[in-house]
Amino acid sequence: MLRYFVAIILLVHGIGHIMPFMAAWTSQKAGFSSAPWIFSGGMTVGSPVGQAFGLLGLVALLGFVAGAIGLVTQQPWWPMATVAAAAISLVTILPWVSSWPVGSMIGALAVDIAVIVALVPPWGQQVIHAL
């Protein structure tokens, strides 16, 4: 039962990564603002750099969906795919943290950090076997 609950969280989190793609590539800003964090004022979510980060959001989406499917089907690669997706997600979010809707940003960072803390340290194997 826990495996399915975690898989649903990973799946929903992954699907949420459509937001930065939509904000960068469509007129639907999904609650995003144009304010960058790291980059100069000329680089907004709709700029070419913002669009590149939007594409990274799609990569994170695919990674989390794959991780959720791998977890449910008990594939040996699911932890690696999920940790990689969490790292890509962090790279996607952190430079644009002031552009994200606050609730989405906090939730996304919480899931990314939880994935990395649960699966990477020495106790990661115990968590993997428990699922």
C-alpha cells in the first residue's frame, strides 16, 4: 500500500513539472511571474533561457513518471531515475524560485528534498526495500 501512495506522490509531482514548460512555451503562465532569481532582468520565464529551463521541467516530468512506474512494477532502476529527476527538478526550480507560485514551489522543493534524503544516504537501501 505504501508503494502505491509513494508512486502517486511521484506521479503527481512529475505531472506538476508541466507548469514551467507551459509558462515558458505557451501563453498560459500557470501562476508564474516574469521575475528571475539568478539571471539578469532581461532573462524571464519566456526568454530562450527560460524556455530551456521549461524543457528541463519536461525532463523532470518524464523522470518522475518513469520512477513512479518503476516503483509500482518493482524495477531495479526506479530509485536512480527518481533521484535524477529530483536533481533535475531542483535545477529547474532554484534559478526561478521567485517566478514560481509559492505553494507549488514549496511543495516541489519538499518532494525533491524528501526523495534525495530518503534514497541517497546509507539508509536509502532500507527505504527502497521497505517499498
